[in-house]
Amino acid sequence: TRYCLPWLLAALLPILAPAVQAGEPAGYIYPIADPFEATVTGTPVELKHRFRHKKPMRLDSFELDIFPERELPPLFRPVRSLAFSLAYQESPAPLLFVIAGTGGSHRASTARYLQRVFYQAGYHVITLSSPSSYEFITAASESRYPGISEEDARDLYRVMQMSIDQVKDLISITEVYLTGYSLGALHAAFVSHRDECEQAIGFSKVLLLNPPVSLYTSASMLDNLVGSEPGMKNAHDNYNRLFGKFTEYFEENGMIRLDDEAFMFKFLESEQSLTREELMALIGASFRFSSAGLVFTVDALNGTGYVVERQQKLTLGTPLEEYFKRGLWWRFTDYFERLLLPYWQDRQPGDSREQLIESISLHALRDYLAGCSKISVITNADEIILNPQDIGFLGETFGSRATIFPRGGHLGNVQHRDYVARMLTFFGADTGG
């Protein structure tokens, strides 16, 4: 339980219509002007996509033993196999893969929401954990150093092929589609590019939902939301104020489920409502929890000795709180500089830091994305993980295949009726409801 705590905490926040292409969609209504508030609170209930029927999903989970000979410390052995989730139709249908965002599992709230949307639209849907999640790093990453986009895509592509093979006797597949959100959207672009070369799956359509353009830039922007000073002094102050307000709210209103869709709206209207700075800290804290989990897992599995002493044997009974705290001091940029870059330069001695940053971004796929008609992107003009140059890159690269909503922050509008309608239209589904 201790081991899962960082990712459970990170999961409390969502990393979370007819639309005109490559511009501001006509008739779009989203009342939250502040992108940080939008990211935290999501879509008001009255603007959410409405499901036409509430038939329960035919849902099952499976496990893949990808590296059966891999030796793992006792702590990690419970996740030797990689789990994935399948929602399936009784009749032949397209199969859609959904790749989770940063640190997310196949059970993450946004992944499950998208699974429901596309299942109700008539598709088989497989949700996959992010290559940056501890279970994927442990069970499915060949290098155990996530962050190299080409390598992460190779690992995902292997998992996708194995998952199709595992469910082929259960479902009948007419076509195969691919989507991903946040970091999972960047991964989807690289997986699609790999598929063009290998042709082992053959994706008919690929949709990128709120992707980063530069992984390094977006991660730096999120890191800075909790404070950019060395030692995180102001971050600790933000955390203390933030959790103090949550405590006051629960004392007055009783403990409720933090994943209650109405919670954030009620909280923001209360006397404990968060300031803009605290909203930014909450988003940054969620990302920092995910980064801490990433750093701990990579360090422990590879024996680099930064977080877990090299001689320390981790078991299910080992207290992990101290290691997690050490991980919280690491920004993603620290992971990049101290673990990922040395790993890469050992393999590619001639590559510079700047070349690696470029190679793991969508810039590395610019020509492919610009010329590939089966790939589209949806994002927001006020996206908090993009700068103006990134928005320009998406508009110029995708052209009429880009939908850019004016408001929504980072996936704050993913449940909006217009956002969902755009997704369903792209994949050729009925948008009624």
C-alpha cells in the first residue's frame, strides 16, 4: 500500500459539437476563463457530454508477461506482469487503443472515461498504462529508462501487439485506431510513426489529445508551478497552505470522495476556495508526485543510487516514505539531466543534450505529422503545458486536422460535449446524445 501511495495521490487530480478545424470552434461555450482553474475543475455538469444510454460495459482485464526472465527486487515482483483493460462489443467492431498520460495506469480516471465514451460509440477499447508509470517501467520497459520517445513507442508497440494476440479469440476486429491524452498523445504520435515502418498493426486513424510538443519544455512548465527555487522552499509553503484549506473544508463539510465530480466546484465556491497560486501549486504537486514515482522506480530498478542506496534491498515490508520524499526533491529536468541524459549518451556518445531534447519532441516527427492525413490533434489555446510557439507548431503542422478550442486548460474540457463530439466525429462515430 505504501508503494502505491504516490500514484494514488497523483490520480486525485485529472492531468486532467460541431467544431471548426484549425482555429476557434464556432459556438463553443466554456465559462472558466482561468486555464489553471479549468484544469482542476474540469467541465461544468450542464456542458458535459451526455451518454444516450447507460448500458454497462462488457469489461475485462488481462496481464502480459513481457519479460519472463527479468529479475526484480521483491518490492516490484507484484507488478511483474503488465495489466491492461478491455471493453468489448459482442459484434465485430473497430479496436481503439487509449494511452494514459503522465504516470497514469490503464485504470486512470481519464482513461476510463475515454474507454466509456468509445465503448458507448460501438468500439472495442483497450486502455494502456503510461510508459512513465511504475507498472509499465517495471513490467514492460526494455531499458527501464522512460523518456526516450522512440524507445517508449517501441515498448508500447510490443504491448499492443501482444494485447491483440491475447484478446483475438474474444473479439472480432474490423479496424484498429489509436489515441492518447497528454503525454500519452505524444506517445501515440511516435507509435503511429513506428507502425508506418513495421506495419504489424496498421492504425487507420490516430488522434492526439492535448499533447506536449516538447516533453522537456512542458515538464519544465509544470515543475515551475510549485516553485522554481532550488530546494523548493516556496513549494513547501504552497503545499502547506493548500492542504490546510482542504482540511478546513473537510472539517466543515465532512469527508467526501475527492473524485466526486462536483467536489471541486463546491470547494472553489466555499470560503476555502483556492487562490490562483494555490491552483497552480495543486497542478504542480500532482505532476511532482508522478515525477517522484518515476525517479524512485528508475533509480531502484537500475541501481543508480540517487534515491535508494545501492546496497539497500527493497522488500514489501521496507518503509518507503523517506525514499518518496527524496524523489519529491527531483524535478523532471533533474531526472533528465542526471539519469536520462547519461543513459542516452552512453549509447549515443555523439548526441548532445539539445539533440536529445529535440529527438523526444514532436519536432522530430514534423514532416511525418504534416504529411499524414490519418492523424489529427485536439488541444486548447490556453493549454498550460504549451507556449505560444507550441500552439503555432500544432496549427502549422496539422493545418485543417487541428482543432484548437479557446478555453479548457489542460484536459479540463475533455468531457465537454463539443470536445467529445469532435473525438467521435474524427473516428466516424455517431455523435448523438
